[in-house]
Amino acid sequence: MFKKILIANRGEIALRVIRTCKEMGIKTVAVYSTADKDSLPVRFADEAVCIGPPVSSKSYLSIPNIIAAAEITNADAIHPGYGFLSENEKFSKVCQEHGIKFIGALPEQIAGMGDKATAKATMIKAGVPCIPGSKGLIKDLADAKKTAAVIKYPVILKATAGGGGKGMRIVWKEEDVEAAWDSTRQEALAAFGNDGIYMEKYIEEPRHIEIQIAGDQYGNACHMSERDCSIQRRHQKLVEETPSPFMTDELREKMGQAAIKAAKAVKYEGVGTVEFLVDKNRDFYFMEMNTRIQVEHTITEEVINFDLIKEQIKIAAGEKISGKNYYPVMRHAIQCRINAEDPYADFRPSPGKITEYHCPGGHGVRIDAHVYSGYTIPPNYDSMISKLIVVAQTREEAILKMKRALDEYIIEGVKTTIPFHQKLMNNEDFLKGNFTTKFMETFEF
């Protein structure tokens, strides 16, 4: 087992990793930018190293600075959290070259799953259901029109190096193909430095359902059931829950086995997530594989009583997984992402000083947060303040518990998304489990 782990991240996920490391008897190193010098991860880690100024490219995305911090503190492993360098092939490889264990996927796994066209080809070969689409990248406009005619409209153009909702265009008819083709390539090149585009059938009334998986160095893989992440805005998740209210036992079994096939196809090592789109007929299609821990890993932990960060660390240290699949046992968990944003002003970011902070408690309530009264939320990073998680025996009980917890949650000095979540928890369609990824397009706030 590792003696010391450096956490190459910030905020709540850095604190989350520190907590598990301490429970495992492992020393921790926090790295921080000058904007985060007063953060809780810096306070609670055994050591802390400043790695640069607030701008991410010179701190949390600076591989030389992070490796230097690991070497001067004699860390034998690095946990990347999520975001930043967590799915960076080069970072995983540099860690290997410096004899530091990267607690995450191997470089070739990150590369294979990071490029969406390659990932899809791999999944088709493994027998995982995929959305009908182009065989690899679209060559030119003529190829785009020809492919769309074969797979039938509506179609969606996607940047092969895309993410976060960028580099995507829905096309409903042939006369719109050229404009969509040009704008998608331009946006992809500007955002990712890669204008490679592929095409897929556009799935109407989709659910975004993901399967948590784990794989070890010995070829074993298992799944830990599903999460429904359909409540999202501009492709950014807002609320997640497990089990999915749309799921059936038969569908869970099929999707779980497909996720295991996906993991074994790339000989996956670590904890990861296989994401699917599920249509109104409960047909499901591979979307992508995240080779890292997810923001919403918390709800899976709550329904199966399992520490996924500990599992990540154990797998990276060479331990075998049980190979057993895990299912929720008469329990339901919901997570609300509490962001420093103003929902009354199109979710505009609201950085600043928190003047008062009181978090909810009680049975079945969990808060993953890195803020406190007097803490200043910097404008340089993601606006998430905390994750509010509740767990109960049924979905109805979990929603009532979430309502109570949101009422108790007091954050003053900045605008937050708490009012949005309060309204969502009273929405009739949400209460009935009647929603798709398009839910926010008609939700009135």
C-alpha cells in the first residue's frame, strides 16, 4: 500500500480523497494555487505545496509543477480527482516515467476512451450497443450528407475531442447540414485544437444513465449499478439519483453486463463510468467512458455502502477486486450540486465571500463540501460549492428528505442554486420520474 498520496486537485474532491487516505493510514499532500491558500484541503492534508498562481494552466494543469511537488514530498502516488488532469494521457504517462503511481487509468486506456470515434469502434467490436453513426470521422461535407441519408434524420454532429457540451450540432434536415458542419468544425478547432467530426443518430426523448464499474490489474471487472443523470443544463449535470426511476430489473442487468464488456474490452484498471443514452423504448446506446471518479460517485456509495475512493486506491496498489456486482438494497439516493450561481439570472456565476454558512444534518444526509463561513469563492474555477446527498428507503422518502435538507442549508454572501433545487423537488414531472435530458428546456424558474 502507498505511504503518501499527493492529490492533484482542489475543492471538495481533494478533501474527499484526503479523508479516505487518513482512514487508510496514508499520508497526504495537498497542492494549491495562491487563490486556494485558505482552503480546507490545504488545512487538513499532512503537507501542502503551492504550485502556482490562480490561473489553472499555471497551477492545477501544470504537469511539471505537480510532479515537482510529488518528488520534493516523496509521494509515491498521485490521485487526480476529477476534471483538470484526471483524464490526461500525458499526465498518466509522465507519472509512470517518474515512478509515481497514477491512481486512475493507464495512458493507453485514457487515449482509447478519450477519443470518441476510437472508443465507439472499440465498443462495437466488444458487442456493446452503440448509436448508429459514421464509421470513424466524417471526411468532408459530401460524406456528411451521405452518412446522414443512411442513418436517417435527425442526426447529431460531434467533435471527436469534445466535452462539456461543446462541438455538437443537431441537424433535422439535409439543407441544414452544411451550416452545422462548418460551425461544428470551427467550434471544435477553437475549443480543442482538433476539428475531427463524427456523426450519430440523434436519440429523441433520451435518458442519461451511467453504470459505475471497477476493474483490476488481473482482468477482473464488475459493475455497481446505475445513476440517472438526466437532469442537466447545457450538458452539465445538476441532479443525480440512484436507482433510476426509469430502470427495470431486466434493463439494469443488460446495461450492467454491457458496461462490464466495455471495461474488459480495454482491460480497464481502476474505477470508472460507462455512460449510456436510453431512449423511450428502453433501448440503450454507449455514449462514452469516463476513466476517472465521477462527481456523482457519492450516491452509489450511499446505496451500496461502499467507499469508491478506497477502491480506487486499493486497485492502484495492485489489490484484486471481488469481481462481484453490487446493487442498491431497498435504498434510494439523490445528489444536488450546490453551485455559486444565480438561477434567477440564467445561472450566472456568483463568486465572492460566504458571510454565513450552515449545512443540514440528520439521518441520511451527507455534505461533501470545501467551504465555510468566511471562505472566499474564487472566480477562477468551477462554481460548485458543495454536493448535498440524501439517502432513504424509497424515492419518495428521499425527495422529502432532500426538501428538508435544502430548507436547512444556509449560504449567504453569494447567490446559490439552492432555490432552483427547492423548486425542482416540488415539480410534478420530477416527482413522477417523468423527465429526459431535455427537461431543463421547458422547466420554468
